[in-house]
Amino acid sequence: MDISTTTDVPPPSPRAAVAGRRSAARGASRPGDRVFLALSRGSGILLLVIMAAIAVFLTYRATLAISKDHGNFLTTFEWNTNLEPPVFGIAVLAFGTVVSSVVAMALAVPVAVAIALFLTHYAPRRLSGPIAYVIDLLAAVPSIVYGLWGALILVPHMQGLYGWLDAYFGWTGVLAWNGGAPRAMLTVGILLAIMILPIITNVSREVFRQVPRMHEEAALALGATRWEVVRMAVLPFGRSGVISASMLGLGRALGETMAVATVLSPSYDIQASLLDPGGGTFAQNIASKFGEATEQGRDALIASGLVLFVITLLVNGAARAIIARRKEYSGANA
């Protein structure tokens, strides 16, 4: 006769199981793992501390400047910190920064994505390698070199383009040209687009290379053309990566200094046309004014830098929100 004895033992609770696994992992971890964990955690905390310190410093100095400003800091079309009392505002700088960056992104992102797709899915290997190498070299060129090239080569050759735009699209007002020197926001946007093009292209190219081969083969097996494969398999997979690459390029466009200062003819006035000289950006204004500014003027420039800091944070936050909404299509979840 078979006699079986059973003992009713309750299963461990999920919380106890998780705690047991964590304690086992801690006990089994090697010293190198603990050191790496401590360094990683410390680096993250240090980064947050540095960001908070920068924000506190900018806010404190900006408060000192704005408290002495006898103009409206957000809407005044003037920058004169040497007056008593000083009068300065960021309306022109904010407008110029946003407009030049939008023009640069509108020109650079489609071209960069097209180049990345060409290098990863259309070009033969013997051709894609040299092109990718040249693009990597463009990313390493200093901004002052781009600025000198823009002032000596780009600006003189923009008159033909400005004349053509005025002849065919001058009726819009946005592309009207009065015949002045082509040191305007459109020239700045084109130069910024050339500067950020390698960054967006390189990141997008690496993202498109990570597309699972089975996705492309499945689309081809269903009779899709090469463009349909790109549209249905490659672009949805790399959408979040392209957005991240675009935000990297936008960050450089927002903060570019020497190239803009070399090409732009600044003035504290908002021009309705992108082809008329004038305007300015935060970075260009800080670079041109900081050397001769008094302590009060430096505080005013720091206040404008705080606005640029906030704009950058908002742009990054918007990019993260877009990526989070599209995370089901990202490569991390493929």
C-alpha cells in the first residue's frame, strides 16, 4: 500500500521572492560590479547636481539684472545696458534664435534622413564607405571655420538665390528682398543646416542599420518594393532615433555662436522677411557683447542665457514626450 504524506507549505509572496532575488544578487555580485554600480549612480547624481547648480547660478544673476531693467525683459526691442537706468529685452533675440533654428531644421532633417537611407539601403558598399567617412569629417570641422567659409564664400554667392526668391516668391513678404547684403536669417539658417547635417545623418544612419533583417525580408517576401520596405519597416523602426538625432542637431543650432556672429548683420529689430539683414540670436549677442560689458551688462547677458537654457530644456522635454508616445514603434521594442 502506497502511503504518501503531503505537507501544506504556502508559496512565498511575490514581495518576498523579489527581496530574495535581490539579496541573492547582492551576495553574488563581484567587487567590480559594485564599483561600477557606485560609479554609475554617482555620475548620474553628479550630473543632476551640476545642472541644478547651473540653473541656480543663472537664476540668481538673471534676477539681479531684471530687477534693474526699466524695459520689459520679454518684449523690449532694445539692448542698452550702459544707460542709467538700463533698458534691455530679449524679443529680437528669441525671435532670431527660433527662426534661424527652424529654417536650419527644415533644410537639414529631410536631407540628412535621405542621405542616411541612401547609405544604408541603396548605395553599394564601396560607395557608402567613403561618403560616410566624408560626413564624419564634416562633423569635426570647428564652427569658426564654418563661419569664415560662410562669410567669404556663402554670403557673396547668396545674391543670385535671393534675387530668384524675390522674383518668384517676394509676394509672400517672407521672401521679399530689398537688395541689401545677404547677411540675413535665411543665410544663417542655411549655414546652420550645413553644420548640423553631419550630426543628424550619422545618428540616423546608425539607427537605420539596426533595423532587424527579418522585418525587411518579410516585407520583400510579401511583394513590397524597396521604397515600401523603407516606408513600412525602416522608418517606423527608426522614428524615435531620427527624432533624437534631430534634437541633437537642434541643440547645436540653438547654441551656435561664432558662425552666426560671422555671417549675420545684427540689429535689434524684427524683420518680416528672411532676406532682410537684421535680427540676432542669444548666443551671437552674448559672444559679441560679453567682452565689453560691465558687471550689470554681464548680468543681463546671463539673463538671456537663462532663457536659452529654458528653451533647450523645453525642446528636450518635448522630444522625450514625442518619443514616449511612439515607443511602441521604437527599435527598443522591436
